[in-house]
Amino acid sequence: MTYFWRDRVGEVHLMHYAVTDGEALYELVYNTLDQTWSLNGLHTEQP
Amino acid sequence: MNAFFASVEQQANPELRGKPIAVVGGSERTVITTSSYEARAKGVKTGMAVWEGKRVCPELIIVVGDNRKYTYTSSKINEIFRDYTPEVEAFSIDESWLDITHSLGIFGSAETIAYLIKARIRHSFGITCSIGIAPNKLLAKLASDMKKPDGLTIIAPDDVLRVLERMPINELCGIGKKMQRHLNMMSIHTCGELGRCEEARLTSKFGITGSRLKQMGQGIDHSTVIQFGEEAAVKSVGHSRTLERDIDDPAEIRHFLLQLSEMVGSRARKYNVSGKTIHLYVRYADFFSSWGKQTTLKNYINQSDDIYRASLSIIDTVKLEQPVRLLGVSLSNLKHHAEQLPLFGVERKKLFATQAMDKINDRFGSMAVTYGSLLPEKESAGSHVIPPSWRPDGIRSVDVK
């Protein structure tokens, strides 16, 4: 994990985790209300 | 914080570390909000167009900023500050003043506190900051700007006049380019010269500000650190947004005005206030020219469509000279809105609909329910540039008559 931040949409708290496997950077988001994970973004060096 | 947005992005994405990067407000935006020190070393500056940045630094990596990361990090950093003193004033998203007068007995010295803060910020977020230690806010800000990145500068009380003697006046917080030009025309170029200038000469030119300028030149600043909750009460409710791209289409401008009016109205209703004066602010595509106009109504309003109509009545009186870069709407002349049911059915329905909409938006997030005309394909209007008024704890108080 490289970075963590939180924000809120209405009453829902979202926890954002930037994680990397060495090749790409993924933004995973945990929704504290639904208790679900989602992939919010993917960055790679190569197009 | 040093190159705050860029540093956060470099921490979030290790691939960017040690590389020249520039952060922009949105994917369509072409102006650089901030850049990493690696980019600055190659001549990239804040406010440059992306193409200019790429010209001076071809390997420049453009990153679209994510405000949620910055506001969260800033809030957490301000929490660290509060471990050392309750007297913390956030000046902007990446600058704060701390009054540690009463904490010295606990922590030993100002330097110890500074080193502890630097270490904790680096440990928690991997980013560096520059700290200035001085007898007052003016000098602390000056000191923090003297060594970047990762600096620690102390201006001791006995050293103030020596430091200021040859310091260019534009280094002082509060002296912008315009003021600098005026002072230069009076042959004042350094803080030493400003401090020695006769007060009458300064006041005859700048009025009451003249006395303050002389004090600034002498390193005198009596302003106190205003901690959260003790700020001057807010006298208006407003929103401004830099647009995703410069626009000149009147329909798009109206669309965006409606969006801003809804944001202002929703916040005014949340605070249970209404206002009589609507102020509209427009900044043009050239980044520098702008205007602001206001209108005062007979009645107090806080319904979004009323705010929108008042904003339209202002913009309709102006011929726009260039495409628009930024729009701002604010509601002032506020009073507490004692809830009163409208007499007529149509008005009452409108009030109930608005209340229902506000409740849903409070629960599911702003704009979860909004005007139909705001929905199609233009949801992402605005490049989400953080306004200077942003504070870690959000705006809590709204002043009313």
C-alpha cells in the first residue's frame, strides 16, 4: 500500500487505498456502509 | 508543505517519485497547479500552461489532481499540529501557523517541536515541509519560505532587523505585485527601506495601510493565531469553480450558474440562513482579468432557483469579453431564516420538494438528486480546484444579523 485517504459521500464513508504490484497502481475503495470493495482507478506507465 | 499536491501524488504513486511531475486541476485543464521540485529545477512553474511546461521540461509527467487526497492529508497534518498546541490556524491547505508560546514548558524548545513535527509528517505521509520559527506570524511565514524544501529557519528576536535589512519587500506575506510596484516607484525595494520610510509618506499614499506597511518593514505583527472555532464569523455563503475548460457558450454558462446556485442554496438552507445580496464573480480565460458584480433584492432568498435567477440577471447585463475560466456565486446580507410555511399551494409544494431533495442529498451525497438540466453529460463541470478559503475542519459558522 502506498497511500491512504478518506472521504464522504452523504452519510457513507469511503476509504481509499492506493496499492501497487510494482507494475501498476490501483485505487481500491472500501465502502463502510455496504462493506464492499471496488476498484476506482488503475494507472500504468505504458498506455 | 513543500510542493504539497505533487508530493502527495509522488507518495501515492511510487513510479512518480524522483521524476518531474506537474499537477493539473482536471483532464481538460491546461494550467499547472503545482509541480514537483524535480520539475521546478528544470524551470516548470505554477501557472504555466502544460505546453510551456513540456517545452522547458519535455519529460514532464502530467497528473490530474485528486482533491480528496489533499484535503484528507491536510486535515491529518493539522491534527498532528494540535498535538503540540491547540493554537493552530490553517492559512491554506498546505500552510498553518502554530502559537507554541505555552507549549515550550512541555516540549523544551521551538526547535524540538519543529523537528518532531517534521519527523511525524515524513513518517506518516512521506512528505517534507519547511518550518519557520519567529516571534510573530509575519516573520514565521517569511522564515518558512527562506529554505525549501525541507527547511527549518529561525529568526530570533535580536536578528529581525538584520534579516529584514536587505530582504526584498515582495518576500513579505501581504505584499503582492501591485503593491510592490507602488513601493518600488517610491524607491522602496527592501524591508529595511520600508521600515525606515516615514509613516506619513506611506499613509498619504496608501491610507491606513501605510502604517501597517511600515510595521511590516520593521517586522512588527500583532496579529494572533486564530484557532478553529474562533475565526471571524462567515458573512456569506458562496461557491466558485474553475471550469474544466474555458467556455463562451451562454447555455453552458447558464448551466454552470445553476449548478453553483444549487450548491450555494443547499448550503444556505443547511445553515438555515437566507440572504438579500447575490454576488457573481467571473474570471476570464487569460487567467488575470476578472470582474465581480452584485445585486441586492427586496426579499431574502435561499431557494436555488431564486439564486440562479438573480445570478442570471447580473450576467445578462454584461458582455463577456473572453471565454470564462472561473465562475463564482455568493449569497450575503444574511439573516436567520425562521421557517414559515408559504401561503399558496404552489410555493408550499416547492418548499417541500426542496426539503426532500436536501434530505436525500445529505444522506446520499450532494447532487444525488438535482435539477434535470444539470444531469446530461455535464456532471463533471468544474476542475475541482481547491479554493483558498478551504479549511481542514470545513466551514462551521455562518454569521447572521
